[in-house]
Amino acid sequence: MKTLKIAIQKSGRLNEKSVELLKNCGLSFENYKSSLISPVSNFPLEILFLRDDDIPEYVQDGIADLGIVGENVIHETEVEISYLQKLGFGKCSLKIAVPNNSHIETLSELGGKSIATTYPVILGKFLKKHDITAEIRTISGSVEISPGLGLSDAICDLVSTGGTLKSNGLIPFADVMSSEAVLIGRKGSENEEPVKELIQRVQSVLRARETKYVVLNIHSDNLPAITKLLPGIKSPSVIPLAEEGWVAVHTVIPESDFWERISLLKQAGAQGIVVMPIEKIIL
Ligand code: ATP
Ligand code: ZN
């Protein structure tokens, strides 16, 4: 089988979660130290550790078959690649922010102003869509200090908690795009066998993260009511307990409405509820 290459960030915000995801897929490799390439010992794959900005082009050009990178970087580099799977980490938004004391209050008031950013392509498209003519100042980092230095009237930067904006006296003003880490592939790679296998592994890990394994005890009279509350993958497993008339119910519950469901289960007579994490769900 052909050896695939997957490019991930070598250090920074996406590195740890990318490595963790690949390890949870059962791949065995050494994390980045000084070498740029790390072979996987139990799958035909090599990990390339790169700066995130280079990943989309490496994948487009076929130097890597796959990559893990933020959607923001993909849009900024305007590459032709296949989106394979959103990964649920590295969530952030690209926002325009202005100083607290700014008089800019509506989008159209950005007209004629200067905006500092490391995302000139995305910002340019956004301004064009809203018919705004503003000066885009492309800088390579520390965007948030530019209004304070008198370099720009506003900024367009990535925000997750908003703490950095706040500590620089800036307030978010408009949402340009939201982003998360995604698995990307060279165009057409999704039809290749080892890529398909890897996508399946990634999806089984993600599915497991979204669900919990739940075991509860219930009097069999209450079983129909409980079963109605449980989604499960097919239907729950029901196992008799040593105590006459009681059963244990095993099932999986989505993380999204977990507490609501648990409270309904309790109301329906569930006792001794045990909740466990799931490692993988293979359908
Ligand atoms: P590199 O050295 O690889 O070029 P970088 O400095 O460009 O790293 P990081 O700051 O590590 O990049 O961010 C990597 C990605 O993490 C971003 O492109 C974005 O998708 C995501 N991200 C999530 N939250 C944030 C945030 N608050 N600020 C910046 N990026 C974030
Ligand atoms: Zn970068």
C-alpha cells in the first residue's frame, strides 16, 4: 500500500489536538522534536510537521495527501482541496474590532478607514461583499496593538475568548467568519483506500467524543417509559439483575442534551446511573 503523508502544525494552537486525534485513531508515532517527518509504525502514513500557513498549499500540490488546518488558513490561501471532515477543535472567529473609544458604529462607517490584519484575502472579500472601500494593512503578527500605535483605525483578527481584544482596549464589531480545524485532502484523495480508512477512524473517534456510555438500573415496570427516552445506536441492551423485577439498561447518550436526558431518566425511575467515556464508535 502507498505511504500517505499527513501535514499537521508543528507547534502552536492546533499541534496538541492534532497529535491527540491521530493517536486516538490508533496511530503510533513520535511527536515532533527536531525532525520534520515522523513515520507511523502501524499504518502506511508519515506525519509532516509544518507551519500551519504552508499546509493548504502542500496538500493542494500533492506534497502531502492530507492535512489538519484551520478553515481560516484554507480560505486565506484560496487553495483547491477536498474538505474531508470538521474536527471540532481550534474553534475561533475572525472578527473586525475597533478601539473602545472609536466612533465607528456601523459597517459602512469602516469606509475610508484602515484595517490591520494578517488575513487580507478574507477581509478583502468581506469588504467587497458589503460594498465597503477601506484600506487593508497587511501585517504579519501582533495585529491587536496596531490601533494603539496609530497604525490603523480597526483590526481584523482571530478571536476565541475575546480576552486579547479586551486587554488591548478593543471591542469586537463584526463577524467575518467562524473557523475550526478540518481534515483536508488532495482533490480526489477521498476515493483512495488508505485515506478512506483514515477518515473512518477519525469519524469513529469524533462520534465517540460526542456520546457517553450510560448504565442504569430500573424496575422492569418502568422499562417501556425509559426505552422511549433512549436513542442508542440500535436499541438499549437490557440485562436482568439478581434482584427479581429489576434490570440494568446499557445505552449511549449524545453529549449535546446529556443533562436534560439524565434528568428525564431519573424522573422515569432510573437509579444508580453510571456514565462512562467512549473511546471509539465503529458503525
Ligand atoms: P504557525 O507557527 O504554525 O504559523 P500561527 O502563529 O500562525 O502558527 P496559531 O496561533 O498556533 O498559529 O494558530 C493556529 C490556528 O489555531 C489558527 O489558524 C486558528 O485556526 C486556530 N485558533 C483557534 N483559536 C485561536 C485564537 N484565539 N487565535 C488564533 N488562532 C486561533
Ligand atoms: Zn501561521
